[in-house]
Amino acid sequence: MLKPDPVLANLKSATYLGFDFGNKKIGTATGQLETKTASPLATIRSIQQVPNWQKISALIAEWQPVGLVVGVSRQADGRDNLITPRMLKFCRQLQGRYQLPVFQVDEALSTFEAKQMLFDEVQLSAGKLWEVQDQLAAQLILQSWLNQQ
């Protein structure tokens, strides 16, 4: 009988953090591969369009993820759009700063879907919607990645 690989077992039950990158704010979420569930965490406001690395570092220290998942948007035909290069730079910066694997996920319409869910189903005000939509988008991005594993 084969014994389970303890390293793989630890990775399966370990935490991943998801990111919905934007120039002004970054939504974050946490999830586990074993349970295949993701939950919204926080929205981190950027400082003059630069990620707030202090707050990101605090989340990494608190949650101790084994991997990071970032939504990357592209045009329908697969070409980069205006923000794609900044998203890819964010991925490289995450990997370089934290020495963790960074997984990219197509985030097509995740923020739009998050807005629709919050507005239609929860009926949040526009002000509250602006505060939490990126967290939900990060959750949708991470959930999509978890479902594919």
C-alpha cells in the first residue's frame, strides 16, 4: 500500500492568497486547496498607483500561504490590454519579494461579475460596493484557480 506524500499533503491543506490587481486598489482573498473554498479578505489601497507592500507583507505574514494566485486580464482574442503589463509586473514583484509560486488566472470579467453579484443579490450601495467589490473579485479569481486544481 502506498503511503501519502507528507509534502503534498501539506500543500493540499495549506493556504493560498488570491489577488485582484488594480492601479488604485488590490482585492485579496484566502483559500485552501483541500476544501476548494475561497473567502474575501481585504481591499488594499495602492499608494500613488504603487502596491502597498507593507499591507501585502502583513497578509503574507498572517496567512503564511504556500502560493499566490493573481488574476490577469487580457482581451478576448488573448492579446494584452492596457493593464496587463502592470499585472504581470505585480506577479513578478510578488514572486521576487516573497519567494512563493505565483499562479496566473484569466480574470475575464471577475470585477464585473463581483459588482453584479453585490448589486443584484446583496443590493449594496455604490459606496459600499466600491469598498468590497475587489475582495469578491479576488475570491472569484482564487475560487476559479482552486476549482481547476
